[in-house]
Amino acid sequence: PVAILAQASPWFSSPAHRCAMGKGTKKVGICGKYGTRYGATLRKLVKKIEMQSKATYLCPFCGRTGVKREAGGIWKCRGCKKVMAGGCWTLATPAAVTVRATIHRLKKLQAEAK
């Protein structure tokens, strides 16, 4: 098809116009779909949240980077097929990380006391 278009149109045959796809976005990334709507500050907040929710996380069971968000607070590993509860936008919320570290520290202190 490209050869046919190149023969039919000299505009298409020039090297500057061979790339049919655009370059995407430079700054806005995943929020390019919103265009100029809603304001820059809100788009930046949404960008942070959407990037966290679309990312893949490390599975605490199998160690593979394959945990994806299924729904709000429900996460599933593509490796071991385990379904786990987590934060709405991230697998582990900052509060959950703090609680886990505190429990681990207290268990360690209790084991040393025995």
C-alpha cells in the first residue's frame, strides 16, 4: 500500500511524511486524553493516580512483577493467579506499609524477649 501511495502522490514519498503516527505527548502522558479541560492541577493529580493504578507491582507471594489492578482495591497476580486486597490506587498504601513494619518490629522484639 505504501508503494502505491508513493507512486500516486509525491507528497507521501518525501521522507518527512513517511511516519504516519504522531509522537504522542511530551509532558501530559496518560492525561493527554483530557486535552485542555479541567485545569492543569487536576490533570496532574489524575496523572499521578492513573499511573499508579495502571502500573504493575511486585507480587508478595511469587516475586514476579505481575500484579495488576482488577477493580478498586482488588489486585491480581498474573503469575500465580492470587487475588489480594490492597489500596484503591496502589497495591500497598502508606498506612498499610507502616502497620506492616510496626507489626514486624514488635514480633521481632517479642521473639528476642523469649
